[in-house]
Amino acid sequence: MVRRSLSGSETPPHRAPKRARIEHLTSEDFKNGIFLAPMVRSGALPTRLYALKHGATLVWGPEMVDKAILHAEREVDPETGVVSYNGKTRAMFTTHPIEKPYLIYQIGSSDPELAVQAAKTVMQDVSGIDLNCGCPKPFSTHAGMGAALLTNPDLLCSILTALRKAMPPEITVSAKIRLLPSQEDTLKLVERICDTGISTLTVHCRTRNMREKDKAVIGRLREIVEFVEKMGKGIAVVENGDCTGYEDAKRVREVTGAHSVMIARAAEANPSCFSPEPLIDVESIFIPAYLRLAHYLKANWNLTKFCVLQFNGTRKTLTKTETVQLKQSISRSKDFEEVKQLAGGWTGVEEMEEIIAAIEARPPRKRDVESVEVQEAESSQKASAEEDENAEEQTETEEVEGQFNLEIPLKAHVGGEVTPLNTVNPHPPSLCAPLLPSNPRLQYVRNRLR
């Protein structure tokens, strides 16, 4: 390797200040966004991909109990690139490299050690870990998980602290809670949670005893947002509860002051609700496409059927009777083959290509200007210090370029390796990654779709 020496008589060329390179999610990436909420069953891989296609900023996977994922075996499908964490009889969790920069994995846990083990199990395939502290359903609370953590703040905070300590900096840690009956108690809990090092806090604006039919009390959130902002930690506060889509998110943010909004039921009914122009006639237009994509990704049929039967939206071509008949037909189907005619064939490749194209076309994430300027200043100072200390180690850019091969062979993915031998380590998951044509994950996906 040729080195460029800098003698005392030589003057180093002037360099413009380096811009901060944002290589992974930060608290700023959880601001000015509209997110897909974690939903058991409804938050399946095809739904998350379509949510991203139609504008969701980030997507949460369905809650997974810590012990369940620990016994799963990770496998990569060589044809589709789908990553599956398989249990004895079915896949416990599935994801795809295309969603990794936008995917938050939610854990159900009541044990710091198990939570850390579960997070380490999946962290190579996600960009963030979220702790479920709000689900009131028995399957989540029976062992002290979910909303049960709201009454055990010591345990709740110990889990978050353990996760933050164990996770590398490129993996965010967050929490999703519900309101406590008392606003004072809620603020006390929020303060403790924010001191654990989390990047964002999602607040479902209902109490533990409230259900979906009860209107969310979003009016209580503004005080919480202002309280968190006064703490000065830069933590994003996300509203969850009764938001119906892109346009309604503006209203919710105006009322609550929340940095972002998370959508559950509206997205369950129509995953395109994140778009300013959500799809209409989802039964006749969206359902066939969803079935094709799910079949291509080798999704579980029963899970796919459940998701499809939830879809509902504005109708223009089908009558209510025709819609009912369509869903009855799907409900009676026992496998993908029985809905082949409705799906219009089994390719799914075109649907996947459209999703990839939509993600690649995304503009850079909108970030808080002041925060970015601070990051840039810190990065510039650090870069200058490193250049002064290691000037003799500087090398010509031309000598370095071309030494590394970033194309990851197919066999590396099949074998489950993160980085093949003789290649440079990939960058941490980045929101900007899908915009780069050299991104190895997207290159792999494109190669497999050709």
C-alpha cells in the first residue's frame, strides 16, 4: 500500500468540513414519521412490505415472546431472500433484507437476561428493539409481560437498561407503553423510562383497562411530550391510538405535539393508509396482489388468510354483497391453490420488484435541522482531531478503491454468514441504504428476482 508522507515543508490541502454520516437509526429518525404499529398476526411480512411501499416511515414487527425466539432456527430462503426464524412446526418470525433499515423488532419479556438473549438472536436482521409494555391481552400479561410491566417499573426499566447496555449503538432501544390512570403517575414512569437510554417512547393513549371501542384520550399526550422534551435527551415521543391515516396523522400531531404517529387498526384494514392517496377497492385490487406476494414469499396460508380477511376500504367497483361473497370464498379456502384464480396466477415477482423500487425511490429522511447541525459539528471536530493524530496514515483514495468486493455471493446468504471472507464489513443498517445502488442487500434481492 502506497503511503503519502507529509513533511514539515508541505502544507496539507484544504478540506471542507465533513458532513456527519448517519449510518443507523437515531432518535431523529423517529421524528416526523408515520409508523406501522406492532400487531400480532396482522403485522406479517407482506403487510409490512406493503406499508413501506405506501409510505410508512418505519415498521414494527409483531410482538414475540423472548423464550419463543430463543428456540428458533434461523434460515435464509435462497430463492426469495426471506429470513425465517423457525420453530418446530412453523416460522415464528419472518423478515426480508429490504425492510431491515426500517424494521423494529418488538419483544415481550419480563426478564432482562432473556430479553437480551432474544435481542441478540435477531439483531443481525433488524434496526431496533422495542419492549412491549402496553399490551393488555392475557397472552402478553400472564407472565408479567406487556401492560403488567406498567405496575412494575423497576423490572420494566431494568429490562430497557439491560437491552441498551447489550445492544451495539446501531441498534436502537425503545419502549411502547399505555397511559396510567393518573397523569402524575404516568409522568413519573415516563421519566424513569427515559433515563434508561431509549431512543423513542411510544404511548398508546389508552389505559390498561380500556379497549379498542373506547376512544383514545390523546389530549393527555401533549403534557407528556413537553415533559420529555424538557428532559433534554432528544427522545422522540410517538402517539398511538385512533389515527386513521396519512391526513389524520397531521391532526393527531397538532393536537398532541407528538413527534410521530403510529397506526394500527387503520393499517390492518388497509396497509396503504400511509399514503396521501390510499388504495380504494382493496378487495378487487389489493387482495389479489397481496396473495401473489404472500405466495412468492412462501408465507403461511392461515396467517395470510387472516390478514386478507381484515382488509377493508372505500369501494367503487364492488358492491357490498360482492365483497362479502369474495371474503367468504377466501375464508373457505384451505391453501393458496384454492385462491389461485382470484390471485391471477402465482408470480409475485412483479409485486416484489415494485416494493423494491418504491423503497429505493424514497427521499432522504427528514431530520431535525438543529440536531443534524450538532452531529455535523461533532463529527467535523472528531474528524479533524483524527487527521492531526494520524496524518502519516493517510492514503490516496485511488489506491484504496477497488481493493474490496462488496458483492455478497449467494452462498453467503444461504449459509447465513453476515460477511463472506475477503470482503469489507457492511455498514450498520441505514435508512439511506436502499437509496445506494451498491447496497449488497438490495443487489442480492434484485439478482434473485431476475
